[in-house]
Amino acid sequence: MRSQNVDKTTEDYLEAILIVQQKQGYVRSVDVAEQLGVTKPSVTYTTKRLKENGYITTDHAGMLVLTESGMKIADSTYTRHRTLTELLINLGVKPETAARDACLMEHDISPESFEVLCRHAETIARQKKKAESGGKKKG
């Protein structure tokens, strides 16, 4: 379910910028490289493309900033990632494996399948919560 017909790399970079920004309040190229496990030259090349496509800008200090369109893609990708990770964990997948698999799935899942999985994840979460509180009597 690629956002606005962008490629996987674009989604990954925009998502990484969002994650780093949420963690520390600012984003440097080196932070993106560290988040994605790629080289600084790779980040330089890709951020140039992201700027050309209007997904990011740089502020007066040279920090990377998501534009409105970049934020929309980043947020959509990160939401899919978090939802798929949570669903896989609730199904019994180890957290590290769930996060890795969610990263692969988040780019290609159709809107229809994602919507159904979200509904299913909500059902699982409600059942889990009900089961956890079911054993406790109010007194």
C-alpha cells in the first residue's frame, strides 16, 4: 500500500525522519543513517531526491524537516508499521521479528487488507483486555 505511488526507499526514509524527529526533536542526516543502518553518502543522495520531490526541506541549522506531503507519507507508513507490529506480537511473534516483518509488509499491503487487519487487531486487543480483567473480581 505505497503512499501516493512512492517507492519503498522514499517511505523508509520519510518514516525514519519522523521517528528520529519524535525521539529527539531534530533530524540530522547522520541520525537518518543510524536509524536505517545505511551510509551517510546514501542518505545525502536520497535526501537530495526527497527535497527535489518536495517531501523534505532543511531549516536554518541544516536539520531535515518533513513537508506536509512528506509528513503525510511518513505518518501513514509509520502507522502501518506500528499496527502490523502490534498485530504480529499479539499473534505470538517475537517483538524483534514482528518489527522486522512489519517493515517488509508495510510497503506492499493493500488498503483493503490493512483495513481488515486493523479491525482484527482491535478485536484481538479487546478480547485480550477482557480476558485480563475477567479474572479480577470487583469487591
